Amino acid sequence: MGGRDLAGAEVKPVIIVGAGPVGLGAALELARCGLRSILIERNERTSWHPKTRNFNTRTMEIARGWGREIYDELRHLDLPPNWKSPIRFLDSVVGKETGHVVSKGFAGAGPDLSPVSSVLSSQDMLEPVMLREIKRTGMVDIRMGHELVEIVRGHEDDATSVEVKVRNKATGEIYKLEAPALVASDGAASFVRDFLQVPLDGPMKIAHFINCYYRADIEKYICERDRSGILLFVSNSRAMGVFQPLDAKGRWLSQIQVPEDQWSTDIFTPERCVQWVRDGVGVPDLEVEVRSVGKWQMNAVVGRRLISGRILLTGDAAHMFPPTGGLGANTGVQGMHNAIWKLALFLKGKAGRKLLQTYETERRPVARWVADQSYHNRQQVNKLGAISRGEVSADGMGPQEVLQATRRYGNHIGLELGTIYTSEAVVADGSKPPEVEDAYTDYVPSGHPGARAPHVWLDRGQERLSTIDLAAPEFSIIAGSQGQGWRKITEAAGRHAHLDMPCHVIGDGLVDVESTFTTRFGVSDTGAVLVRPDGFIAWRAHELGPNAARDLGNALTQILS
């Protein structure tokens, strides 16, 4: 059974288009919020090509919210720690190493900042785990081999539902679906975005790549030379590109940059890719089993709109980034996470259209910033590679520029955890967010409204958990050790707003293991924070004052309007 609205009627399933990481995540997040969905994917199965290969710290925090079973299954896919750094520049894998960049960020933020670790794997391995969890929920109608062919209605500003036409590719049958909303996660060549005629802002056709997935025992040569790493850039007269380990057990992905006039799998056939791999490794008789060859175009663009009526654009349908640490997929999942709880409360009648609109207000600036930073970082690392190979001098790159480039690539904890939202879904308290030297790399935990709720280790009986785990599908209150008075206030506020809103009091069944709660959240022992379903702080009370009930009620009214 799905969730119900305030009148007691069951909310009809939401349509999700696209079963990549973002679409699969949307189905899991809707299920977490108690809503059913219909998942439409034009292919017969999840991805057979590796594509993205990084679920970063923040994305794994989101995955932890879907259940410990899926989190543990995803963690099992991770690369060995010694393969997560550094980035190396080489003549060939067995040739001269011309330089390297330490990139500790791929290993995750660490236990002081998060309860989770990042996962370096590949999309073809990650998606089946997500699909298994979707099936376990029993909340999703999965329709593989079905494609969206027409949007009949639902994109209008005053739309009250969505109607689409879908084709069963196996039978050719075209049928109609009606839903209260549609989440478009249908990738870079999004049918939905094109139908809505949403302009893309930013540079396009920056570069063109052939993407080759294969098996080869390259590890043998790497281990002999102690050259493990997350990215192995090679450059010689026959091969220029990057080698990316997928499991440290023989599965590899290579990105081969080519001129636009050679951007074709008819030109870069499996046979040509085999030769390229041999030339890049520097072993002429290396056995290479090509599994698939694809192509992609590098863009740094963001959709001018993310919402049209009752249709939401997410993932690559909403934005596309240069490949600097899997930021496209991770930003897509994190944007979806921002959107779904708002959509769920809107469809249940517990929130107004304004809250839903804050998905665009909050996430579009983040996407623009990530796109710009990714583009800049790629240019800087390309310069470092050219300098390391002696192709250009470092004169054109000042010391500060070199330092920033070496610090940034892969080291994006600030970008992952330091986002701070400003919108009607956040109630300001007059404080300022912490200052950092570089918002891309640096993160300071903060209870500032609009920030991600900081990680604090907690013990509940024999269970070790985090404040991150206390985010609930319909808000939650976390109060200090002398904040027992918040329980009645929370119960009354939740009842008034029709929210299932738990109250957690530190010290009351929850042990603050390192005694850091009040410092990290910026509250007294009687203070509290209102945590949104996406784990961000919506409102903060430094102490339990005489007007606490009124203030919490006003905060919820503002947010849910």
C-alpha cells in the first residue's frame, strides 16, 4: 500500500522515467517516503557499461537511509584502499611515471565527519544492487523495455496530474499512464527535457571521448611497479587517455579523447580499442577482452528550469558535468534526494507548491557551481599532466594555481558535505556559516540552518549510529541533553501539521559518544534543531525558550506553505 493524502485517499504511483542511479534512487526514496512508483526504462536491463564509478560520501549517506542491507551490499563492491589514490601521469603503464597527484578525497570524508565510506565501483555493478532493494520494498512497478513516447499533459503550470503514453518495446503496444507527478531521470539525451524545451546553459562539446570497457590483467604490471592508483593518465605517440580500475581484479574502463570527426564506434572498433589498450599499457601482446565500446560528449551545462508543472528533471536530464570524480551521478542523486521528500509531502497534501519549487531554488545554483568547478578542475589537471610530461612549462601556471589543482582533483569533501541552502524551506537564525579557505575541498561541521546536519556518533544500547541516521521521512527534532521539554512541543507541532515527526533527545537512550553534539550543532543543552527529510537543518533553537512551541510552529508553516 502507498501513502495517503489528508483526505485518506491513497496517492497514486509516481512515474519515474529512467533506471540509472538517479531514477533507481528516486524509486527508493519515494518508497522511503511511503509512496509507490512506476519505473519506466527503455532498456531491457540495468546498465551493462560501467559509466560512473564513484558513489561519494554524501551519496552513501543517502544510501544508508534506504536500509543497512543495501548499504552493506554497496560497500562490498568497493575498490581496495590502495587503489583509491593517487592520480598518476605516465608515458605508459609500464613506462616512465612523469608525476602524480595525491587524491585522498576518493577514500571518503573519514569517521570524524561521516558514518559512511565512499564506494569506488562501476555503474553496471551498483545498479543491480539498487534494483534488488527496489524489489524488496514491494512499492515499485518495474517496467524494463518500456519507453516514454509522448507527454499528453502535466507540464502546464496549473496541472493537477500527468498523463503520458508509453510503448512496450517487445510487443509494440502503446498505452496510457496517469500519475500525480513524473520524475524525469532519463539521462543526457532526455526525451522529457527535449519535450519541455528546457534550454541548457553552459559550454557544450568541450571534448569527445570513446569509452572502452574491457578485461585485462593490467594489475600484474602495476603491482610489479607499485603503481596502483585511481586514475592512470597515459600519453605517448600511440595512445593518450586514462586507465580506470573497476575492481582491481582485471576489469578496466578507459577514456580515449578523440577529435570530433573520429568520434564514432565505427572508427574506434573493439579491435582498435584493443590496440590502444596495448599501446597505453606498453605490452604489445597483452590479452584484452573488450566487453563494450561507447562514446560520450563532455558538457558543463545546467537546465534553465528543473520543474515544469508536475514534471521534475533530475540527474543528467537536469545537468551534465565534466568527469571529475563522478560528480555528475553524485550531484544527480543528491539533487533527487532534495526533490523527492518535497514532492511526497506535496502529493500527500501536507505541503504547498512553494515547497516543491524550492527544489529548483536550492539545487540549480548548486548544479551550476559544480559544473563550473568541474570544468575548471579538468582544465587544471590537464595542464598539470602536460607540465609533468614536459610538453609545456609551468610558467603559465602560478604556484597557487598548481597547489589548487593538486589539492582539488578528487578532494571534494567541501562540495559533498558543505552545501548550504537558502530558500523558504530554511528558516534563518541570523548566524553565518563557517568560513573555509576553499569551499570545494574544505568542510567544517555546522548546525547553521540550511547546512547538512553534522555527523555525531551515538550509542543506542548495543547499536552504534549517527545523527545522520535520525533524519525521518517527515522531519525530526534532535534536542540537547536537557531538552526533554521538546517532546511535547514536537508531538503537538507534528499533530497540527499532520506530520509523523519524531523527537530525539541526546542522553535519553542516545549516548553522545564523543560529547560533540552541542558544539557541532551550535545549541545549548536545552536547544534543538529541526532536521528535514534530506538531512539538512531547517530551523534551529539555541535553547528551549518560552516561545519554543510558537517558533517551531511558525517555522513549519513557512516551510510547508
